[in-house]
Amino acid sequence: MSLATRPKPLVDNWNRPFWDACKDGHLILQRCAATGKCFFPPAPVSPFTGRPDWEWVGASDRGEIWSFVVFHQSYYPGMKDELPYPVAMVKLEEGPYLLTNLDGMTAADAKIGMKVSVRFPGGPDDFVLPQFGPAA
């Protein structure tokens, strides 16, 4: 597996702080000022109020596998050598869901409800992609 050949995320003004934090080995989320709820993906307004009143906060780095699928077909040339691989929807302790790959796990290891924690094993070019593996 080579994280260097994975597709690069598209960076914009709203998600740049997220990707910068990942480079530093941290997971951050936006939190609505009115409701106190965290949300993802990054956006200019809170999905709870529709207002631009939010702040970036550190995440706990923990969650659980809410769902997953196993890719058997190559959709990205840079990931064809990893087939088959699981893609998981992780529900973070703070509430939002994050679509991610699993690190240090095969599809056979993944279980719905399994506790996982974030890892930052690398990525393409200057990116570090958050992935999740079994909680310590």
C-alpha cells in the first residue's frame, strides 16, 4: 500500500484548516456557536442554524465504525494495488460522520460498532490523510 499514490483532496477556503491540522497530526471540527454541535464536512455556515457563527475545535480522535463497504473494483489508479479494501463511515464521539479508510485493518477485521481512533499515516504530495484503526 502506498498512501503517496492516493487521490489528493480538493482544498478550498473552508476545509484548508482541517487539512493543515491533519498535517500536524490533529483532527479538528467546526462547532456551531448557537447549538454547541460539531459538524463535518467544513462549511461556511452551521448546518444547524444557517448562520456563519462557528469555531474550530479539537476532536477527541475517537469514534466507532458506523458502516463500511469493501471496494473490489479499482476506481482510483493509485489504489488498485490495495484491492480489496474497506471504506468506512466513522461516527466521531463529537457526532459528525467521517468517510475514511481503515489503517492496520482488513475488511475481515472491521465490525459495525467497533471502537476506533484516528491515525495519520501519510498521504499524497503534501497531504496527510486521517484514517482510523482499532482503538488502543
